[in-house]
Amino acid sequence: MDPKADGPRRAGRGVPFTIRLPVLIGGLLVVVIAIYSGAAYEAVRRSSAVVVTQRLVAVTDQLAEMLHQSRGQLLKAVRQVADTAAIRAFTVQPSAGLRVNALAAMWPSNAAAMQLAAAELWSADGQRLLNAGDTARWLSAPVTSELLRTIAPTDSGVVGPFRAVGDSVVYSVAVPILVAGRIRGYLVQWRHLASSAQSREQTNQIVGANSHLYLGNLANDVWSDLSVRAAPPPVDVADTSLLRYARPGSGAVLAAARPVANTPWAVLVEFPHEMLLTPARLFLRHSLLIGAAILVLGLFSAWVLSRTLTKPLAQLTHAAETIAAGDYRQPVGLQRRRDELGRLAGAFDTMVTRVRESQHQLEERVRARTAELQERNEELEAFGYSISHDLRAPLRAMEGFSQALLEDYGDRLDATGRGYAERVVTATRRMDELILDLLAYSRVTRSDVRLGRLDLGRLVQGAVEQLDAEVRNRGARIVVEPLPPVVGHEATLAQVIANLLGNGIKFVPPDRTPEIRVRAERRDGTVRLWIEDNGIGIAPEHHDRVFRIFERLHGTDDFPGTGIGLAIVRKGVERMGGRVGLDSKVGGGSRFWVDLPGAEAMDELEQRDHTAG
């Protein structure tokens, strides 16, 4: 079996169709699911971003409005304290008798006092008249004086910026004390910026469970999360557009800031950027789970479909391989199917039947032609025998009688008669040589050529010895270099070499000593044998012509021969599976080459036959 022919068959088997079809459909499903999931994820992410942004802006605006309303309520509550009789009286006439009542009014004992950090009573000319609470910690005269200067006569009161003391944050609320339409003093309350757990829970319901609310100054120096002091945001809170930044410990956030009207405050709501992707990721997770289920279902369906298709295809393939091996007896057996495969199987069986019948007819024709060829070969052999005996016998008689005529009666013939007799002798000898060469060509064409490993050097040496007479006659010099073994037919190759060496001696001018060099070179598993001479050479346009039968480039008077020698060379080389050619030019000698398989090819063939056996 030829491994080169078997290689493509093995290479064509590859992955079974029962695997390739599910893999193909599965791959397509994966691509479709991936594209759909990616597009849907991006759409959900953008939609979530729009919703969160709108929600963030709306909540921030709502909180800023609530704080503005809280300002009014704070001013109203402090205004009520400032309008009490005890406060007014002490402001108009500060005295020890009125001090106790003024302090009681400034610092009530009810739950409202829990939010107070300190309280101050100032005169209209900027003198502190009275204070209550932890004044050493919270109160700052310069801060209060600066706050009071911002109150216009028409104002009902002002709210001051946030002030940080340690981790606590306080803010001030100041209102003027009016007596008879005149400002007689100012009441200032310092309140803690803090809220109860219930208040923070209510705020979170408004803001969102994952959001964070911060209050601070527009100056961005003090901020609080309604419980403790917080780090200021790394952006300008006066910017009312959507803010993006990273807060240490929280990662990337989206934020919206709004100033609180008529206050130095700003409200800031942050939303974690990671939470923005949560709906999209949840959707993607669900999509992937659904996609995985679809993929499994698709793979199973593809497997079932492939089994439906591949089982009859496997039977069809097996039948085709059986037919390729030469067995035409096994049908496909799918004719009962009503689909395309059933029709294909029926057509295949019909084709096999016709091929089987055609093969039988062809075998009969081959046997008939073989018998006819055998008969023709026998006739040719008989014809060859007739040529070698029946035709050559008269020629030898003609030559003998002509030679006897010249020897016995030559002195009685004139010059013309002797010339005729000599020309008869020459013609009969040439005819005999032509018949011998034709017989040689016939043997090369029809003989059984069995290839084997040959010692090329020994064959060349035998050919040189065969041409010993010509070598001695011309004084030829033949140089034979070491030659590798080749694969060929011994008798045919010996005749090829002898013909090429004979031409190298024959086609050399009389005034030149024939010089022939025989060498070889290896070429990718083949051996190229070179036979180079210093003869008259051959023009390039005649390189192919010289290998044809009866083709001569010179007259017999210049160089004798029948024109069959190189035809025998080409036919013999081709029958051994080789090639022949030449490289020559007029006056530059000729370099004939013969390509034959190297002995390694024979070793591989013997090894393969041994393995197969």
C-alpha cells in the first residue's frame, strides 16, 4: 500500500461530524448570547445610569428645599425665645434680678435644650450680656461678632456657617431682639448638627439605602454626615452639575450638590458608582444563566440532529470506503428513508450497480485486449526472429558474394565495377547494423523491466570494457569518478550507458582525442548521472530532436550510425522511471544526464514490503 495515497485518507478523517456539528452550533449560540448579553448589559447600564442620575438630582433638590424650610423653622423657634418678656427686659435693663429669668428663657429645661450647645445674649452695640452652656468650648466672640454684622435691620435672623470643634459640628442661629420697633440686642443659639437614628432612617428612605447625605459649608471647609464630622469632597460644591470623584474608603461615586437658599450651607448626596452597575450585573448574570440553559439545550438538539444525520452518513461513508477498496457487493441499506438521504442512498446503490457492471465489462475487455496484445507480442517476437534470421541471412549472402567478387574477380573489374561492389558491401553492412539497432529498440520497448538495486560503478566499468576496441582505436581517455548505487534494470541501464559512452567517442572530430568524464550527484532522493564529452556538441534547438528514432544531424560519411542509439537511451530510461536530457552547444562538447532513483528508495520499498508482509 502506498503511504502517500493513504496519507490524505487519514488526514481527511479529522473530527467526527457528530462532534463538529454540536461544536459549530454551540459556537454560534455562544457568539449570539455574548453579543446579545453585551448589548443588553450596556443598555441596562445606561438606563440605570439615567435613572440614578435623575433620582440623585431630584433627591438633592428636595433635600436643599427641606433644609431651606428648616431654616425658617429654626428662625421662628429662636424668634419665639427672643420675644419672651424676660429676654426683652434683660436686654433693655441688664440687672442681677432679671438675670435668672433671662437664663431660664435662654436655656430651657425641656427636650429642645438637648440640641443646644450654647446660647448668647448680645447688646445692640456688640457687647455680650449673658451666655449659657459650655461656653469655653463652643463660643467664640470673633465668630459671633462677624455673624451679627451680617444681620440687616430688616432681617428676621440669620443662620451661620458650620463650625467644627473636634469631631462635633455646630452651627449658629441669630435673631434681633426688637423692643418698640428698635433693635435692642441679639439672641444667638449654637446648635449641634446631629440627628437621631429615626431621623437618619427617614433621611435614608428619601436619599436611598446605598446613598450618603452630607451637609457642609459652601466654602467647603467643614462637612458632616449628620452624625460626625466628615472629610470635604474633592470638588467644587458650587458646581450644580453631576459630580464624579473618588472618596477614600468608598471608591468612585456619583454626587450632586445644591446650595441651601439664604444660608452658607450646601447639601451633598453621594451614590456609589459600583451600585450603579448592580442592576446591569444582575441582569447580565440572569442573561448568562438563561444563555447557558439555551446553550445546553442547543448542544443537545445539535447532538440529536447530528446523530440523525451522521448515522446514515456513516453507513454511506462505510459503503463508499468498501467500494473504494474494491468490494461492490455491499449496499447502503437506506432506501426505506423518505428524505434526501434515502434518495441519495438509492442513487448511490444504483451507481454502484452500474459501476460493478461496468467493471465486469471492463475486465472482460481488458482480458480480451490482453489476449490480443499477447498475440501481437508473439507476432512481434516472430517478426523479430524473422528479421534477425530471415532478413539478415540474405544480407550476409549479399555481403559474402560481394566480398568474394572483389577478392576473386577484382582484377578483371574496372574501377566502376569495383566501386559498385564496394558500395554493395557497405550498404549491406549498414542495413545489418540498422536491423540490429531496431531489434535492440524493440527489446527495450517490450522487455519486462524489473527494477533492483544496482552498482552504478560496476555497470559503467562494464560498458567501458565493452567499448575497448573503440577506445583503443581513438585513444580515448575515460575518467570515472566514484558513483553511488541506484535503482534500475541492469541490462537496460548497461545498454544506456554503453550508447552514451559510444556517442562520446564517436562524435569527436578526427583531429581531437576523445575525453569523457563520468560522475554523479545526489538530488532529493535521486541520482543524476553525468556523461560529459569534448565532442562536436549539439545546438540547443536540436536537444529534443536527437532522442527521436532515426533522427540524425550529420551524414554517415562524417559520423557513422543509424540514428537509433539515443532513442534507445530515452526509452530505456523512461521504462526505469527516470529522465534523460543534455546540456550542450555546438563546438563545446555535450553533457548528457540521466536521473534515476537512489538506492534509498529501494531500501524504503523493501522495508515497506517487509512490514506489509
